[in-house]
Amino acid sequence: MNRPRSSDVDPVVLARTDVADGLAVLELGLPDGAPMPSWEPGAHVDVLLPSGLVRQYSLCGDPDAPTWRLGVLREAGGRGGSAEVLRIATEGRVLRLAGPRTHFSFDARSSAPALLIAGGIGITPIAPMAALAAEAGADYVLHYAGHDGRMALVDALRARHGDRLVLHVDARPDVGALIAGSAPDAIVYCCGPASLIDAVEAACLARGREFRTERFEAETLTPPVWDGPFEVELEASGLTLEVPPERSVLEVVEEAGVLVLSSCTEGTCGTCETPVLEGEVDHRDSILTPAERARNDVMFVCVSRAACPRLVLDL
């Protein structure tokens, strides 16, 4: 796998707050005290681990602060990345990070109301969005669901948002009712467990609401639109390659010696985003909205494929 070869920033863990067993909030800063790079609500970073694993975590602090904040939850049944982060991220430890990247942005310029829905550790990208909405004087409400004692940032959220914050402790919100009760032009933002995102997405589709999300769990892949081999022309490299049904575009391109940064290989992190110059894409990622897919101008080559015999990519 062609993972990020180098970090963009190497901060030190300034403080660690253990919210519960297997759930911690990390405060990160540069060793010399200089401000960390700027970012936008919804941004995430890649954590490059000593084992070689790369994991994605949303930034959840104040974008204007000189430090960064990450929330890390140990995933039961995961592949070990979150456990490794929690094991090594002690105060004073230097971490290697790539990013930040933003594929889940909040439109503060929109006059439409915002319905923000978070579940569990999914509060991490949603919290800065809520803060930006409050700062902009937007019409918004934040629903946050989780288990008692395992909900991060609650005190800060209460202080900032007052009655615009609705907590669902040990209970899954009735997402159908939330969507139905929101303004017809409301934009719905959601992050959390796959089951919550799926439910919110289905409710939004049923009522024609605009829906934006970030998934760190890949959606279940359906059979490809084009089930045979197809060609990819790499315009910048001057190569034309054949992608067989059993291989990804990323694998074929890497084998040909063309550099494409990648990380998750599941269509969730956005690292391998590639401009599309010609052809129709079978989008199989967990990032793009329906409107973004319809533009057909980018694809994530780790999972997405051609929906036609030939693609031309800007590689």
C-alpha cells in the first residue's frame, strides 16, 4: 500500500484527558510553541503509527487555537490502530501526522438552517461545526447521542450551545422525527456509527433533504456498474493501463510506478482523490455527496471504478 510517505507535522502530546476507558482527548502542539497549521471544521488528519498503520481522526478543537485536539476511541473489533494510538499517545510523545484534509465541510455562508447529528466519537467533527454556526449567528441545533460516561466534550458543548444542544444519553434519537421536524431547507450534517449515518441518510433521502456526512467505516460495496476490464489513461504520465475486475485502479497505477498517496484503501479517508478528465465513474467511496458524484470530476481510486470502457485521469 502506498501510504503517506512522510508527515506534514510532528506535534507533541501536550495533554491527555481520559474521558473513559478506551476514550481519550489529546491536546497537540509543536515542541517550539509555534502555532499549529490552520484548519476548517470537519477536517481530519492521518496519524502515521510506528507499526505502519495509518488511521484518520477528526480535529475537534478551536480552529483558531494554536494547538490541535483529537478524540480517540478504541474500536472494539478493529484492526488495532486505535488501540495503538491510545497506547503510545502519552504526554510528551511526538506523533507523526499528515494533513489536515477536509472532505466534510460546514457551509457557514448558507442561510439555510443546520441540523447537526452526532453519535459517540462522531461528535469530534460536528463540535467545531456547531461552534462555527454559533459564531456566525446561524440557525442550528445539535443532537448528540452516546452512552453515559462515554460522551466527550459535553461540558464545553453545554457551555457554548445552551438549549441548542440536545443530549440523547443511552438512547438513539428518532432520526425520522428529527428530519421531519426540521425546516424543509435545513442542511443535515451527521457523523457517528455507520448505523446512525445510514438511518439519517435514509430519512434525508426520503424527504429530499440535503445530507452531508463523514464515514470512517466503509459502506458495503455493491457489484460494480461495469463488471469487465477497463482502461485508464494517465494524462500526465503518458500511460494507458488496463484495470481488470479483480484489481483496483490504485493497485494498477502503483504497479506502473505512478505515485498516488493513499491510506485507508476503503474509500473513507480521501487521501487518494484523483481528478477525472474524461469518462464516467462508478463512485464506490464513502465520502462524496450525490451532487459531488454527479459532477464526475474526481474519484477515489482505491475503491471507485469506471462505469464505461475508458477513463482519463490527471495522473
